[in-house]
Amino acid sequence: MQTELSKQLHVEHALFGFTPFPAVAAAISRAGGFGVLGAVRYTAPDELERDLDWLDAHAGGRPYGLDVVMPARKVEGVTEADVEAMIPEGHRRFVAETLAKHGVPELAEGDAVGWRITGWMEEVARRQLDVAFDRPIRLLANALGSPPPDIVARAHEQGVLVAALAGSARHAVKHRDGGIDIVVAQGYEAGGHTGEIASMVLTPEVVEAVGPLPVLAAGGIGSGEQVAAALALGAQGVWLGSLWLTTTEADLHSPALTRKLLAAGSGDTVRSRALTGKPARQLRTEWTDAWEGPEGPGTLPMPLQGLLVADAISRIQKYEVEPLLGTPVGQIVGRMNSERSVQAVVDDLTRGFERAVDRINRIAGRSEQP
Amino acid sequence: MQTELSKQLHVEHALFGFTPFPAVAAAISRAGGFGVLGAVRYTAPDELERDLDWLDAHAGGRPYGLDVVMPARKVEGVTEADVEAMIPEGHRRFVAETLAKHGVPELAEGDAVGWRITGWMEEVARRQLDVAFDRPIRLLANALGSPPPDIVARAHEQGVLVAALAGSARHAVKHRDGGIDIVVAQGYEAGGHTGEIASMVLTPEVVEAVGPLPVLAAGGIGSGEQVAAALALGAQGVWLGSLWLTTTEADLHSPALTRKLLAAGSGDTVRSRALTGKPARQLRTEWTDAWEGPEGPGTLPMPLQGLLVADAISRIQKYEVEPLLGTPVGQIVGRMNSERSVQAVVDDLTRGFERAVDRINRIAGRSEQP
């Protein structure tokens, strides 16, 4: 499974795996794909430093990348405290009442808020990048729009390719014009932040809009047949995120959440603003339902919503309050029905890809097989 | 492009084209695809009789089919008048006010209400089937659930294959258990009635749920590359609806609507209940916005909503009131940018399919081309 991009990056398979877990990223790269570590959960630069060093030591000498969340527009002089102060009291009350209704305990004194949204803040992302650029990353991806021009320039100086996610052809063109090297076309069915245009339509539209710039297809891909479909649509590879959540190397710190993921069907996700303030696909839970319901106060814009719910999400996760427990994940969750190693997942993808190529050749009358 | 199903039906390409226009259906069959005439707009059996006879005379001896909208559950003794009586006055007022706001004239005395929803009623669909079964149709499709068992049995007695649309694997299994021969997996991005699961995820899920029963992929398909993707996902063919709306053989009776379709991007559709009471993807217009807006009274369940808006839609269409003028269409509308003949569309699909097969073989290392 070789495209121009996979050749350029010297990887065996055109499979790009995004994950918050260093062990998963390392295993993806070792298995011949391209592991991309998500940085959004790191608030302290030294934690990211430690995990990137671990990743480098365990990637088997294969290339890997980093994904940050950095807004292209800078809001001067705004701190986390300034943003906190903008959250209306009614919203805080709704969160407290929803947690109380489900008997969610408070965090203990000294508990870290594990789920943090502060990685969304440019100031935090810039500290992460200082760490990352000191290390041999080959790819820098940005999940929210194009990174600022100085970051793109700095990446290019160091030979780092820059990727950015796009939910429409218009966004993709903006990325290209901003000097981005790779566009990740993120379809409606994807986990996390998504637009409304499904991968089947979005992928070729983005390819036509920015080609010959390489495009990775994201959203709805969890089998080799889906990889083949994405490549038939003109993508130079696939960007897989959800699929790794149920690998044995992933550490969700929550057996209940893993059980929910394994049990969920493709119809058990919802595109909701409840997590970050922008529409993000995630497991549908009583938490997302509460925000959609008639008593919900409406979600706040990013980054307010994320700050508002950070403590609540941490409490729900810590105490594994099942009805409220969710995570960003795509519709492909319906196919994530067993815990497997990253290597087994990659093997399954490459085998399924070959099967799909056989099938399409039979249909096209290009093979002798029956 | 030959699958088991296309061989069984003796068609050259595994391209199934659904259309309300006999001239389009005939041209699809003549071009080597399989034309399927939508019956929902026919209220008088003699009109359907006339158009089916025309289709038979112009299909060049190639097979074709009919698509009806027949609920599996029968509501005994309910007439159109009974249903009309269930529509709340506030809803009628909202429709009248919305039309008045845009200065939409009344229909002239004697004007037929061109856009009718009565084809949704079982009684009407059964009259259509009496007409259809007297003619050499090869396929009967039902757009809403499985057809009633007696209809399936009658079709099979006459050697007619029965297809039914499904938006989830669960629905597909119900169809299989109801004796259906072909499942059309209708993805989120499709025009008309759709569920929430996108084609990239839905197609293989349905194939795995009902295989070896043949599955057609619907939703998001308008290029040969997308056909290749659907076939890679395990479909035995594709079901194309939107794509024919801007062919030269289509007769929308509205230059303004054709202009809107040609100009629309993939992001210009919305999944709205405003047309029929069930979520149906259509052009986003000030009409759909009004129903979604804060002053909207909420939509009514099927078939009430369709009856409520039938007259309004006819008026909007007759007078081509552009801000309100819409039609069911999928996200693929973004690719429908020129008026072309059905033959040109089919040629484009088959050429694009071959290109995609070339590409996927290069990626798989199965060809010598660079």
C-alpha cells in the first residue's frame, strides 16, 4: 500500500494513526504505519517531553508525528483565568445539577483534572511545539485550521511536514494557501470535530480542490475495504483515530469506557457541541442528551465550553459514571468489537485492502479469478 | 463493471439509476445501466400506465424497474380526508404566513397540485402496483421499509426482484427476513429520506449483516471513483438518484431549480423533516430554514406533513419563488455543475471507475505503471 506520500515519509503503509497514547503511536509506526501523538491532553511541557522521548525510543527507528490544537488567530493577552470569568453562572449551575442528578462525587483534594482543554490555548500549544521541534518529529498536524505562518515556516526549516484537518474544500484551499503540505479531509462520520459533509463526498472534493497536494481521508475508516475505498477516492492515505481506542496498547484508564466502546453500534454516536463548543462526534450519553435536551442552557463557544466541562468530565471519568461516560469517537465504533493489538489491527487493514483490490479487479474484469 | 447482480439482471454496468422521469429511466437502461422509475408523483393509475408503456418502448429492450413508496404497516380504513383533518390549524397558518412573507401567489383555479404526497398512501401504491405488475418490470423497489408480504410474494411469482432501502444494518436484516432480494444501503449523504450513518460506514455494515444478499450503495455517489469506492466496500452496484436531476433528459419544469442545483455546493443541503415528516436531505432554502427556525411550529409526522405542504410546494414550484425553491437531493449536488446527457454521465462513471481501478492497482503494487 504505497502512495507518493508514504514513499516520501518512508513508511510501509499509507496508514496514519492519530492517538493520545505514546504506546499506540509507537506501535503504529513499528507496524509500518505512521503514528501521530495527540498533544492536546498535555498541559505541562515536561510531560510531553517525557512522552515524546519514550515514543522516539520505542518507534523502532520509524518516523512519527505530533498533533496539536492551535488556533490560527491569536487572541492577545487572554489567559485561562480571563476565559473562566466569561462563563455564565447558569451554565455552571446546569453542570452541577446534571452531575448531582447522577450522584457524581467531587474530585478528591489534590486530584488532577485529567481531562483538560487547555491544550486548545495557543500559549500552551506553543510551549508544546518548543518541545516537539527539539525532537525528530517528521509531521506536525493541527486539528483546528491552519497553524500560524511562523509555525509553518519553523516546521519547514526543520524538514517537518505540516498537516491540517479540513471539513470542506474551502477550508482545504485555505490550508494550501497557508503553506500546508498535507490536508486531512475529515468527514462527517469521523470522531471529534467534524463538519457535515461525509467522507464519500468530501474526500474527492478536497482532492480536486488542492491536488496535487496530498490528501488523507479521515472519518469512517476501520477496515481494509474502507482504506481501499478512500484510496479509490483519490486520497494518498488514511488518517485513523477512533480505531486505536480499543487496542491493547491504548490506556483509557476506564474499563467501563472500553466496554461501552466495544458494545457501541455505528448509530450510538452524536455530533455535539457539549465537549468543546464546536460540533464533535462522540459517544451518545446521558451527558450529551442533557445538553441537547429542553432544559439544557445551550453550549458556549470554544474555548469556554471546554473549560466549563473539564472538571465534570474528569469526575465522570474518575468514578466511571456509566450513563454519562463518553469519549470522542467516530461512527466506525460499530466495528470496534474486540480488543486487539495495534499490529493485529494493521494486519487486518492491509489484508482487507488486498481483498478489496482483488474484488474490484474481478468486477472490472481484470483478473482470471471467478 | 460486472457483479453477480448485474449479470443476473443482464445489464452492462452495475449502475442503478432512480429517477422520477421516464425519459431518464429509459436513457439509463439504454446506456447499459438499470433505470428505475419513481412512482411517488403519480396519483392517477392511467398516467403511470402511460409512462410505463413509454418507458418500455424507449428502453431499447433493456431491463428497468419501478420504485414505489409503500408502508409495511397498513392503517385500516384511513383516507386522505381523514389524514387532512388531523393537521392542526396553527401549522396551516404557519405555511400561509411563510408563503405570504415571500409573496407566493395562489394556484389558479383548475391548477393541478403538481407535487403530491398521496403516492405515500398504501391505497395509491397498490393501484400503482396493479399497473406495474401487468408490465415487464424486472425490479420493484420500496423506499420506506419492506413492502407487505403479499406484494413480495406477487413480485416473486412474476420473476420480479424486490429491493428495499435501509439506513441501518438492523433495517437491512428486517428486509432480508421479509424476503427482499436486494438491499439499498442509503447513507446519510444521500438525497431524500436518510438516516445518520454515512455510506463509508453503512455500506460494509449492511453487506456484512445481510450478505450474500446483494447490496447497492446509495448516497454520495456521482463519479466513477465513488462507484469504485462503493464496490470496494462490498456493494454489488450503486444506486444513483440525485445525479440525474441535471441531465438533459430530466424535466424539472423549472429553469430556476436547475440553476440552483447546478450552483449548489456539497454543503448546501440539509436533512429536514419539512417535506414529508421524516428526515429527508434536500436543498437548503428559506423554506427549510423557516421550519428549523424559532418561529416554526415543528413538523408533523408522515403523512401529515406531506399533505400539509403539498399545495405550498406546488405554488413555490409553479411560480419559481427562488428563495423557497428546493428539491430532495444529496450532498453529491456539489459535483452536479453542468447539464449533460444521461449517456455522458454513464460514460463519465465508467471511465472514472477504470481510472480508480488503475490507481488502486498502482497503490497495491499490482501494475507496472509509474
